[in-house]
Amino acid sequence: MTIMLYRVQLALLVALAVPSCAGGQKEPEAAPPPKDHPVTILPTSQISGQTVAILPITMVVADPALAADSAYAAYRDHRAALAQADSVITEAITSRAPEVSWVPPRELRKIARRSAGYITDPDQMGQAVLRGSKVTTVPDPLRSSLRSLMAVANGRLALVPASLGFGREPDRGIRADLTLVLADSRSGKVVWRSLALGRGNTPDEAVSQAIAAVLPFGAEQ
């Protein structure tokens, strides 16, 4: 009798544990999307009125899934991608922080051409090395090249778009992850760093939103 009762209880427990055929197996809940990391805002109030160079970007990469996307057409060619990213980044920065005396990449190139043999081409300085989150001091030869360039540009600080990566969002939008670094050309120190995230229907929109994240209107900077 005891054995029979045990078997009945065991059968009931199994029946409760296994979903009924009518209801089917319960689908596992989808994991919530990862939260965006906090973005460090560029403290423009501390550099207001100063001459700050914007170095050309030299590293633009993308998820292969974007290659066939018509919205990404302007970025498929590497040289075209660098030129387009330079244009969008510079326009967004200068329009959102007019209190800083910015020296855009095109002016830096002119300075380098006028001082050929003394100043390294700003597109060939190797500034992408600053994308590493643990880089706190500008390494040579970038450091010496940056010092020479800024001496002629009559400034001390350089804002470096160290890397730009594009990816596909779940809603088919485009995501841009932009690493920005503010470097002191005299001390060689990285004085500010941020990984900015932007989203949009096109790469340009995503990059503009990434800049907006570090230079928000109305924020205490």
C-alpha cells in the first residue's frame, strides 16, 4: 500500500512538472537588450576660446552585413569612408561647440604641406593607436608628430577621432561607435576619452548622433 501511494504521488509530481500537450512548452523569455554604456561629455567650458585641432580619422570599419546596404554606399570604399567620416565629424563638432577655436583636418593638411619635411602628414601619424581604452599617454612617434603639428597650428590640444565602427541594429538601423580622445601635445597625456554611440537610418545620421552624445545641447560642459 505504501509503495502504491508513493507511485501515485510521484506520478502527480511529474504531471505538474511537465507542461500539458494542449498548452505546449513555454517559450523562454527573450533576454533584454544590453544597456548602452554611459558616455563622457566633452568639457568644452574648459577649452572655450582655445585652439584645438581635429585630427583626420584613419580607421573606419563596418560589419560585413552592411556591405550590400544601399544606405552604406558612401562608405564602401575605404578612402571615401575616411573622407565622408571626416566631413560629418568636423561639421557636427564645429556646429555644436562654436565656443572652441577648431582647426579642421583640411587646415591641418594645408599646414603639413606648407611645412613639408618638418611635419608628418596628419593622415599618416598613426592616431588610431589611441583607440585603446588603456592608452593614457600618447606613444611615439605619434607624440612627437603631434607636438610638431600643434606648434605650427598655434595650439596645444588635439581632438582625435581614433576609430569609427558601424553595425546593424535589430530594427535594421545603423549603429556607430566612435572613439574620441582629447590629447595634450605638450605633455603627451590623454586628458579626455569617450566611446560615443549613435544610431540612425544612414551612417551619417549615426555618426552625427554619436557626436551629439558627447556634445549635447544645453548640458553642463
